[in-house]
Amino acid sequence: MQRTYRAPAWAGALAGLTAGAVALGIAQLAAGIFGPRTFPVVAVGDVVVDLTPAPVKDFAINAFGANDKTVLVGGVLVVLALIAAGLGVAALRRPVYGDAGLVAFGVVGVLAVLTRPGAGVVGVVPTVAGVAAGMWTLRALVRRAGLAFGEPAAYEGADAPYEGADADADRTVAGGSAAEGEPGTPVGTGTGTVSGTGGEPEPEAMRPVVMRPGAYGAGGFDRRRLLTGVAGGVVVAGAATVLGRTLGSRQAVDTARGGLALPAPATPAAPLPAGTDFRIGGLSPFVTRNRDFYRVDTALVVPQVDPRAWRLRVHGMVDRPIELTFDDLLGRPLTEADITLTCVSNPVGGEYIGNARWLGVRMADVLREAGLQSGADMLLSTSEDGFTCGTPVDVVMDGRDALFAVAMNGEVLPVDHGFPVRQVVPGLYGYVSATKWVVDVKVTRFDRDEAYWTPRGWAAKAPIKTQSRIDLPRQGAALRAGRTTVAGVAWAQHTGIEAVEVRVDRGEWRRARLAAVPGPDTWRQWALDWDAVPGRHTIEVRATDAAGRTQAEQQAPPAPDGATGWHTITVQVA
């Protein structure tokens, strides 16, 4: 008697489900590049919506409300999962069955994509890429698990050949005239003798193992290798899906951002006074270009927030909680202001600082409308990605231009800098004031709530410290003897810079000339002419704010509430 081993159906179903997941993941990734509507599931869903009779649509809306599209896409995915499992089982008999099924659904996806308005040939790339990835994955998983593909055959007994085989195709090979484990080949374990189908029964060890369609290979079914392969496929599918959605949402948000028209400010900023920028090569310009503006935040992946879905909730210790849409915000009086932002992580002489002209709604106006309750002293703001910061209420309400900002240097906020809305509060380090992608403001108290960085050892309140920086010459620069310009920037936001002094080799302090500024909330350029002589020299700078406070000499690190110390460089003059 001959023994046969048939692969378990669940193994084929699992391979099929994994191949389907990889196919959709790769398609999602490609759709992130070519546009969200090129994702075949979305395209098929759109076609279904178009072809659905009106009574069915009405039922869906009444039954599921705003979630009707989610239910539809979910239904499409469930159907695809069932079919993928079936194709995996079918592929155990012949790989072409799995290939044919995947190609058939690829054709459906391609046709659906091409029916969409404005569709082009490149729109089919996600579907084609997904089908190709699914076909490769299915075959790889079946091979990895040791599952053999056989030819269709009907085994009738020990003395009968396979249906449709040649008369001698049912010979038993014991020793090596055929590759062991070859699909459709009887495999024995003897000494090389060839026997026919008749004669005396062979000992158990000599009996052939007949490979049937969908049977194991000679090495047997390897459950572990199948499951590890499935795990790898799931990781690939998940990573591709997440990356594809991120790319797709970025594309959608970029499109929405590009289509926005900014209203004119009700309170425009005055033109910059003459002399705000010395225009010295190597000196930080008064206005920092958006692409050069520093970025420090906790977002591993930059949040992609659609302005049409954005909401700002103001609640907590208020008389009248408020929820604003983006259109609501743009419909309010907008204020324009020049404000310098600084990160608390900025070391002495560091570059985590920039100045821009911001446009937004005054935070104080929104809070007054909500009605601040007695005892409230903190605004706990939350970003779309869950980051929180705590801002002192009194700072926001003291008359300074604290804004829910929507624009930066005359253009809609860049996504990296908080689009569609961020906070900008002059005079405070960013971690307690400048929440990007802000969606929630809870009016509360410092003794009741903590923001993200406070339990991590940073101060709950962090007013910006008076600081100055040497921009040129650079640290370690090699200079020629003679007249040299030493220049940089100084800042003391919402107080203003009154004086900047420079000294060389610990000599006398000399006052630098100061550029003009539009107000106390920006940094200020300074410059000094120095007659450099040969040798190695040390240059130091310090600033004094409008309240008469000179920056501290003692060096301190950024934690817990901002760095201190005089910026010092050394240069070599020849």
C-alpha cells in the first residue's frame, strides 16, 4: 500500500491571507506616491458607491451615519480576505490558480481606478505592484513551508497509474533516478532497485510515498518556517501600509494647504523699520526663512492634519466651552506680529532660534469668549500627536501677541511647523508655549495638571532668558590682520534688548551698534568693528535687556529652564 500526505487547508489559507495583506500594503505604499484615489480598495469602493441604488445609499446613511464609507471599505476588505484565503488553498494544488485569482482581482482594481475622474495610466501602478507582490509572496510562503505543487491526478489504488499518466509513469523509484520530493513522483527509500506496481508487498521502509497534488515535499510540512514567513509578511504589509498612509495623507494635506487663501489681517504688522537688518554676510538675517527655521518637537512622524477635519476645543475652567473649525478661526479678526521663537534646548551660542512674521487669532480673545474662571493659571494645550505643554494664563492675557497662528512669513504654515494651527507666545520657551498641530486647550491649574516635559525634570514655567550669540567670525576661524567685523544676534523676548557688549582677550567691554527692531518680541542684530592683530584671540559677548538685566556669566546647561553663560569663541589671526 502507498501512503499519501495532504497539506492542511489552513496552511494554504494563512499563506493566501498573508499574500493578500502584502498585496494591499504595497498597493497602499504606491498609492501614497501616486495619490490616495489610486489605491484599488478606495477605487473599488468609489465604484460601488456610484453603482449603489439610491434606496440602499439612504439605508446606509441612516444605519451608519458618517461611518458609512468606513463600513463600505471594511466590507470590501473582508471580502478580499475571504477570497485571498480561498486562493491560498487553491494554490496548494497549482500555483497558477493563486496567480490567476490575484490577476483577476488586479484587473478589477485597474478598471475601477481607470473609471475615476482624471485617472491616468500611472494610476494603475499601485494595483499592478500590489498584485505582483502578492503573487511572489504566495509562492514564497508555499515553498518555505515545504508544500509541493502537484499535477492534477486521481489515485485509484496501488496497482493503478495516475490518471492521464503514461503506462510506466507509476514506477516506484527507490534510490535516485528521480529527484526526491519532486511533485508527482513516487519516492522510496531503498537501495536503488526499480520495481513495478505488481509483485509481493514491500517492507514498510521500502514502500513508496506518492506525492499527490497539494502534498508535502520530501522534507515534510514545516509549520515553523511557514509561521515565521507569515510573520515577516505581516511586518512588511504593516510597514508598507503605515508608510503609504503617511505619504498619502501628506499629499492630501499638501493639496489642501496649497488651496488655502489667507484673509487679510484685521491688525497688520507695521512695515519693518529701516535698519532692522545689517545685511552682513554670515550674520543671521532678521527674518528667518521658513525652510531655515529650526524644528524641535517630539513627533517621530510629522502629523498630517486636514484643515477640513481640524477642530480646536477650549474647555476646562471656563464658563462656555468652545469648539472651533478652521473656517471659524479664519473668520475671526486676525493679527500679524513679528515674534522670535526659542527652544529651551538651545545651548549658549546655539541655533535653535528663529524670527518670523506670524498671522493668527489672539489667544486672549478666544479665552475671554470662553470665560476664564477664577483660579485658572494654566493652559494645557495638546497637539494632534498627543504632545502637551503648559502655558501660564497670565502671560497669554497680559496684552502680548499670543496667537493661534495659521501663517508664517506671509504663507500658510508649513506642515513641519504646525499646519493648520499652532501656538505662538512671545517670551516663553517653546516647550511651554509653542504647541504645533494644536487641537485642544484645557484651562486648568499647575497644581492639578502636568505637561509632557514637566515630569521629565523640566521647569513648569520657563520665561526666556536674556542671551546673545556671535555669528561671525565663526569659532576657530582663520582671519587676516586688520579691520574685522564681529556680529551676531541677541534676544530677550517680550522685554527687548537694550545693549550688547563685546570684549577681546578679557579686555575692556565695548558696546556694539544695534540694529532697529519693530518691538520687544524679536531678536536684535548687533555688530562691532575690531582691529585684529596677529595671534590667537578669545572673543566674548553679553547682552543687557530693557529692564536692565545683564545675561549671567555663569555657564549652565539647558535643563531645567534654559542655558546661561556668555558665548565665547576663539579665532586665529595671521
